Amino acid sequence: MINLSVKLDTYLVDLLKAGKKEISKGDWSELCKKHNIQNLSEYPFFTDTLFNEQEVKLISDTANYLSENLAESIRYISKYFPETPNNIDHELTVSLLPNGKTNFGPKNKLQLFSIFPGADAFETYLFLIHIYYHEISFFNYTKYCEECVTDPLTPEKLKYYILTLIQNEGIGNYAVLEDLIKFRDENPYYEYKYFTYAKQLRNETRVVQSMGLLRQIFNELNDHNFTKYKEKINLILKNKQLPIINLVGTHMAEAIVKEFGLETLKNVHKKRVNNFFDIYFKTEDPLKGRLLSDDLSNNYFKEIIKL
């Protein structure tokens, strides 16, 4: 069993609540020092802006919402953790970045998590839960998978890395999917800050296009174009116009649960990621042929690659 514990660091939010109008490089440097990480003050992690009272209130309210629901957020995601032979305890600190530009983990057990003034607190909450799954996913990796994720040195390892991303995004999205879809249906005009692909989920046309492009990438990727693909792969896979790994991974996860149940979906600890795809291909999902097919006629989004 994986036991996750989470601590929220509200240092920067507290500065705003105390009357500061902006986050300075000095404040950012202090945060880095506090967490014993490289001083990242020269990097553009924040939108340069003065916070007005309304923005501070929205950020504070969201931080409070996350804090009040922290225990529930851990219970929420734990249902999607795989069973493990031994207990694994993992302590995570989530440091909140008011109006930050990114979410990332600069080191093990630390996540820097942006809070956007225009984001609904519930969307923020769901995305934090989604982040939890990514935080613990490395426990599931085999040695070969770790090599591929750390530095894919060959076309075969880059492909394996892509498959790993699809599995992780698929399970991480599935964990919050029903609540996210419900929120989407109840707020049709809402502009997403975190789940920018939310309106494309369960859109068969977009899923088919994503599968076609993914198949195309796997067919084209070779020693000759490997370097160019490796440099641009994250931009290709997470392009907002067609977020391949999110749409394909979530669709596959839904199909697996529908056919074989949640226990089968989440049973990924120390298993080769190919297993996730093998199980999917055993489902009755009518779209699976789009991944298996050699038909490369669907080139509508080829310009996204821009090699």
C-alpha cells in the first residue's frame, strides 16, 4: 500500500494576505531557501503583476479550500493507488505559488503548485488531486521504465516514455473524471486554467484524431529524426489544440474500467507499461483499431509536429 501524506506550504499566499501587493524575487529566493532548492529567482515562474484586493481574496479563498479539504483530497486519490507488496510511506509538501506560471516538482517530495486568481477552487482542487497521482507514479516504474523517463536515449526508449505518459495521464485523469465532467456540464462557459483539455474529453472525434497522430509518431520515429522528436516531444504530446496523451490515456482508462474494473486499471505497480496497452486492446472498445491500424491518412494535425 502507498501511504501519501501532504503538507500545504502557504508562505507566499500568507505574504499577500498580510498586505504585500506582489511576489518579489526576494520572496521567491526565500521560498527556495526554505525548501533547500536551487535559487530560481531569475526564472519567469510568476506573471509580473500587482495583486488587487479581489485577486488576493480569490487566491486566499482557494488556498483555504485546499487546506480545508486536504485530508479528503488524499482519501480521494488513494482509491486509485496500486496495491504494493510492502507499505510505502511518502511525504509530500505542496508549495502554493500565487499566479504562478507552472506546476512542477524541483525535487523529490516537493511540488510547486500555481494558484490562478481566475480558476474555480474546485477545478484547482481536482487538479491538485491529479498531481498527487503523478507524484507517486515513479513508485510503479520498473528499472527500464526509470531509464526511459529519466533520459530516453533511443527511439525505442522515447516510445516507451510516451507510453508511460499515456498510462500516467490516463489513470490520473480517470481518478477525477466523473467530478470533472460533472463540473464541465454544470459550467459550460467556464474557461479552464488547469484542465485545459476538459472540453475535449469524451469527444470521439478528438480522441480518434489523437490516436491517429500518436500512431503516426510511432511509425515515423526512427534514428534519423530521433533528436528532433526528443527535443519537441512534450510540446507535441501536450499541445492544447490536440493533447494526445490526455485524450488517449483517459479514453483507454475508461475502456479498461468498463470492461475489467478499477482494480485492473490501477494494478500497474512494477509492471511494464505495455501491459496497460495489452489490456486495452483486449477490450471491446470500437476505437482501439485506430491505434492498431497502419492507415496514416489522418494527417490533419501533422503541422503541430513542425519538425
